[in-house]
Amino acid sequence: MAGVTLKNVVKRFGSVQVIHGASLEVEDGEFVVFVGPSGCGKSTLLRIVAGLEDASEGEIEIDGMLVNDVEPADRGIAMVFQSYALYPHMTVEQNLSFGLRMNGNPREDTNRRVQKAAEILRINELMKRRPKQLSGGQRQRVAIGRAIVREPEVFLFDEPLSNLDAELRVQMRVEIARLHSELGTTMIYVTHDQTEAMTLADKIVVLRDGKIEQVGKPLDLYDDPANQFVAGFMGSPKMNFMEASVKSASNGSATVKLVNQGGAMITLPVSDGPAVGDRVTVGVRPEHFRAAGQGDCDIDLNIDVAEHLGSTSYIYANTKSGEQLIVEREESRSEVGLEKLTASIPAQQAFLFDAQGKRLN
Amino acid sequence: MKPQSEMRSKSSREMIRTIGLHAVLVPLAIVWLFPLWMMMVFSTLPENAIFSAQIQWLPGTHFWANFEQLQADTGFLRTLFVSIMVALVYTVLSVFLTSMAGWALARYHFLGKGMVLAIILGTLTLPYFVVVIPQFIMVARDFGLANTWFALIVPPLFNSLGVLFMRQSFSMMPGELFDAARVEGVKEWKIFLFVAMPMARPTIAALCIILFLASWNNYLWPLLINNQPDMMTAPVALGSLIGLTRVSWGGIMTGAVLLTVPMLVVFVLLQRHFVAGIAAGAIK
Amino acid sequence: MRARNRIAYGFLAPYLLIFAVFWIWPIIYSFYLSFLSTRAVPWTWAPHMNWGRLWIDPAFWNALRNTLVILFIQVPVMIALATLLAVLLNSQLLKARGIMRFAFFAPVVVGEVAYAAVFRLMFNADFGVINKILTGVGLPAVSWFSNPTAAMALIIMAVTWRWVGYNAIIILAGLQSIPDDVYEAATLDKVSKTKQFFFITLPLLRPIILVCVVLSVIGTMQLFAEPFLITNRGGPGGATETLGLFLYRQGFTVLNFGYASAVAYTIAGLAIIISLINFWLGRDPK
């Protein structure tokens, strides 16, 4: 069992810098998820922890030991790859035991570990098959099994579910959560899917363009995002962003005009006072809109598409000047076919960001 | 929907096209098969039948007698043995050398990689004649190794097409497979031997066939470097008979058949690999 | 991928050693040799001797002329035939596809000596099956080995028989990499089969045909075994002597290595120039 520490890790490929000084503490036994859009450097960061890439600068510690110059195999890690990386010419059993066999591990011990992994993942009947004869979900199990067999201190997952269809993805997500609670081992998990991050993580690390934007518990990131990027990335459907300009600012609050809502005004509490005339962005999550008159600022919307899901409905709507918004409402059968809607923004649940995306309240 | 008459005309057009196609291809195919057929026929005829005034279209029964004549002229069995041994050892060695080099060029970053690749590619199309003279001087005079197994097997190992062929095969494999093995602590040479090589089996099969065939049919270099009867290859021994005046042509034809038919059988059985190997040689 | 110099060179070392000793070093050494007088031991530095002799040696010019004649007749004929064969063999309408492919591809595995022997016997002036067929249909017999033009034609036919299938295999692979839907779209646009060939197939095949041409040029520049064996050392009277055969004589009969090296570099230079001209002619139109 071990924690992982990154100190100012920088990675350059030639002259291109892809990781800009990442520092991070992963506690022993914690499930940490690296999340961000594609190309944000999350997989590179994971491969640096694995030792498959060298850090250009900075330090990587596993279990308190500096491992920059330690070979991947000696870091006490095991990795599950996006493509599963199963050896196509070996049976499931041979795939599971390959690493141990190649390193001269005693046969009984190898068999014991393979057996145990097979039981944990319920793949006993598949042992004699080749990867080609397995379904996507079964391949995924074998790939995880190969990691379990190593009895690692730290599990690394590189987008392990991205090749599965939606239903299997949910199923395997539950499996991985169960695995973590059974084994209690430190796990670092990379994904671009914020739902996976929210459901699996003890701690989420949001990355963008090679920088760590925010680290925190899932609901903390949701409720209290540090900036507009994190606010927009976490949550599905996404947070609505509305252009606005500051009309007046006083101690602890600011009144802004929603540019595309026909001049509707709203007063929000702020900690960091913007100046009058500043361009800002108001953020409201779809589920925070209230019925007309029940919030602090009513806006009129033309409904584009309404998705009725039975218990909730998502309204995709336009303002007069064409800004797109998503409103989540409790389902009401009488609203089917509605063309217009007035929604209201509650000031206490709205976010305010400056032009650089920095949070102001 | 088209009228029925036009639909019928479509199938009749196809019929005309089919007939035209075969009217061109069948005669050509017969012309192309003719020399091979005549080789078989000649090898089974006695000398006076080969040089008779009549055309002999069908095989006779003299194959064994002709072969005995060939064996008496050249000791052909010994030269066949030399050819088989050389082709086998050459193929195995060359597959390993080119696979290892192709693996390094496909899957590692290292200092001087660009230069190594540039030299291999840059000298690929240089005619063999540019090197054959120094090779001969070096092997025959400087090393004193004419008429040895070494002389037949080692110099032709420089072949760089195999390197590029294997390199392409290895670079098309997903890198995560090798990373997975690395994370498991598998040594690089074991990854090469137990992961990469088994996965490259189809490519290796194609390469083996091409290499074996090249060695089996190699003529110029063995002609130059090995001229002692007990170290001659079969093509060289057979070639040495062709210019002579008093010689058994039936015997020469049995030799030609023995050199050709095994390769034809291999070709028929492994046509897919053959075609892959030849096509890959041209597509760089 | 991490940088791993030691491991990479470990894998490369055996091959690089062979490659350096038997390929790179000879390339350099034969260039050096071409500036030596090697007619008597010890060899002496004589930078103008071999290269100067090339210009005035009628035997060299004869071999060069013969090689170029073969090149300019045989290569275009063979490539055109190979393209035709590839297209026909790729046809959906073809019956007995396996036998057809075997007929044209089989010569690829036949060794130079074996086919040279058969051709020599078949084209024998007095007893050869070819002349028997010619006279049988009322044509005059041809003196294949004593008439210079006929001997040249024989070499061209033999080389074409041996190599057309090889090129057809390459072009066929190129054909099969053209997606079907391109043709389906053209058919829906009412483009005839013939027009499809000239306006879709040929342009898409151009790079691969170019490769075939260049490979054939390099091969023809080195033509050796056919005139050596079929027309009996370039006969009649040097009428089929090629550069390859001339080099063989100078290098390994007379043992004048310096002069042979100059010939070798001339062959290489010509092959490169002709290949570059081909690439220039066949370049992608802007």
C-alpha cells in the first residue's frame, strides 16, 4: 500500500511542453481520477507515474521513495490500458501469467495469483480462450485481472472503459468501484468522462492544457468550482453561461446586466469586486433555474427542443438574441408541446466569472 | 424501374465482356505456361527425342535416366544439399538479423536513428554491381574464405528490404501491448522474442519465403565465390553445363525441374504470403 | 517511448555490422578502386585511367547501347502488359482465377539458370520447339542465336516472361487497395468501364506503376544471367552483351577490378538518373 506524490512535474516532447509543473498528493488507498478534455495531458501524467515516460523536470514519489530513475516494473504499479493491450497470441491464462512467468516467479505462486484474480473477476470459464474470442467486457476483465495478478501497491487505469458501449460502461464502472472497496489499494484513473469521475473518485484532479485546474472531492468541485472551466466541465448537462456586463459594484455585491436577455438585471454576492463596465459571465446549472417569479431575475425563452425523460425534462431553449440555454425541470405532462418558457435565476445559486474565467463569488 | 429489354441487355453486355476477357487471357496464359510445361516434358525425354524433328508435346519416361546422367556430369545431389543448407541457414539468420534491426527502428527512440534509417533507405536502390567487386576482393582475397559456407551465407545478409518490412510490421502493432509487458517487468529482449515476434508471424512467413527463394535462386555471387565442385550451389553447377557442347540436355532439364518444381509447390501452397512479400517489397 | 540508446543498438548491432562490412564499405571501396590502375600488381593511383578509358572503349559503348535498347523496349512493354494483366486478373468475371494467376505468377519463383536452360532449348535453331511451330504454320525459321536482332528479341522475350508476373502482383495489390465505392459511384454517374480505367484506375495506380518502372530500370541495368546463359556470353559477337555482362568480364575474367568498378558506378549513375527522370515525369501534377 502506498501513496503517490508529484512535485512540479514538467514534460516536454522536443520543444513542446505538455505538462506545466504538476504537483499532487495521492493518499494511500485513495481513488483518484484525472479528468479533462482530450489532449489535456492526463494520460501523459499517468504514464509518467507508470514510468513509461520520463518526466523532464520534477519528482515522482511512490510510497515515499523517489522513483524518477526506477524502471516501471520496479515501481510497484500495475496498469490497465485503453486498448486492453492483451497479447493476441496467448490464452487468457497465459496473458494473466505472462509477466510472472517471464520473471521466473515460482509456478505455484503464479497459479495461485492467477486463480485468485480469475475468481475476483469471475473469468474462470474463459481461461483457455484467446482475446479474439472474448467480448469487450470480458477483455476488460482480463486486462484488469492482469493488473491484479501483479499484486501492486498502485493501480493505474488509462481510460479503461472508453472502448465499451454505454451499458457495459456503467456495469464495469460498478465493478471497478467494487474492486477498489475489496482491495483497498491506491488507484489512479484517467478518463475524459466527468460522469465516471464523479461516480468513482474519492478525489478528482481536473486538468486542462497540461495544468492542474482544481483538485477536490467530486461534490466540492461541483458545488464550488474554482473557475469557469471546471464549472463547465463538471456536471451533465453542462452549466449555462450567459454574457453579462457589470452595471454597479459595491461591497460584497455586484449588479450585472445580462446582455442577451433583453437587458435583464441581477444582483449577485461577490467576494472579489469587479469594476463597472467589466465583461463577466454568469453561470447557472440547468437544475437551478426556478419557475417564473420565484428567482431573482426572470428571462424569457423560446423552446427549441424538449426532452421528456419521465421524471425530469431538459428544455433546450434560445433567448431573444440567440443564446442557447438548457433548463432542467421537474416533469409535468401538461408542458409537453409548450413553445415558450419563462425561467428565473436564483442569485444565491448563480456563479460569476471574470473575462479570464476566474471565479468572482 | 428500367424496361425489361434493357435489363436483359445488361446481362448480355456482361456476357460479351466475359468472353472478351477470356479471349485475351487464355491464350496469354497458355503462352506463359508453355516454357514450364516444356521443361517438364524435356526432363522426361531421351536425348534423341528432344532433338527429333517432331514436336514432343507429352512427357516420356526418361526422367530417372536423365537424372543419373546429370548426377554423373556434376554430382548434382551434393550441390542440391549445399543449396538447401545455404538457403535454410541464410533464411533463419536473415530473419533474426532483420527482425531485430526492424524492431529497434520501429519501437525505440535513440541517438542516430534518423541517420541509420537514411543510410538504409538511401542505399536501397544502389545496384548490387557496385558492391560485388569489393565483396569478392574482401571475401576471396583478404579473408581467404572462397569456397566456404561462410562465403555463401554471410555476405548476402546485408539485405535491407527485410529490415524495412519488419519495421513496418512492428510499428503497426499497438504500443500499449509492449508497455503492458514493460510495466510487468518483462525484459526488452523477452518482449521482442515472446510478444512482438509471435505477433509478426504472417510477416515473418512472407519474409521467410522471399529470403529462401532469393538464396535458392542466387546465381552471380555463388558463381563468383564458390567454384570447387563440392561447394557449388545447384544453379551454379547447372549453369556450368549450359555452355558446354557435349552435354545431356535431358539431364540439364531434370536439374531445372528439381530447382523449380519445389518452389512452384511452395508458391501454390503459400501464395498469399508470397504475394504479400512481393507487394511489400515495392511499397515503401 | 523513452530514449533507450543501449537497448536499441543492442538490437541493431548484428545487422549493422553485416551491413557496414558487406554493403557500406564496399560502396566506398569500389568508388576508390575506380581510380586505381589494377591491371598489374601492385595497384597504383591513376585517377584518369579507368574513367578515361570508358569514353573510348568501343566494347563499353556497345554494351551500353545494348542495355539501353533492351531498357527502352522491354520495360515499357512489360509494364503495360503487367498493368493489363493486373486489371484483367482482378476482374469479377474471371473464371479459373487460381490457374490464371498461377500461369503469370509462377515464373516469379523460377531461377535464372532454370529458365535460361529451357529458353535455350526451346529456341534452338535446328531442333527447338519454337522454330518447329513457326515452320509448322508456314513461317520461316529464325536463327535465334546467330541473328543479332533475333537474339536481342529473345532476351527481351525471356526477361518479359520472367518478370511480368512480378510487376503484375505489385500492381494488383495496388488495384485491390482502391476502394470499391469509387467505382460504384462512377457507375451510378454513368461512366463507362473503359473511362473508369483511364480516369480512375490509372491515375490512382500511377505511384505504384512508377515504383515498378524504377525497380525494372534498376533490374535491367544489371541484366547479366540471361545474356550470359541464353545467348551464350552475349552472343552473337557481342550483339547481346549488356553492361552487367561487360562488368563481369572486366572484373572476373580479366580481373581488372578498377575498370570494372568504374563500370559499376556508371551503371549506378545511369540507374539513378533514369529513375529520377521517371519520378520527374510521373510526378503529381500540381
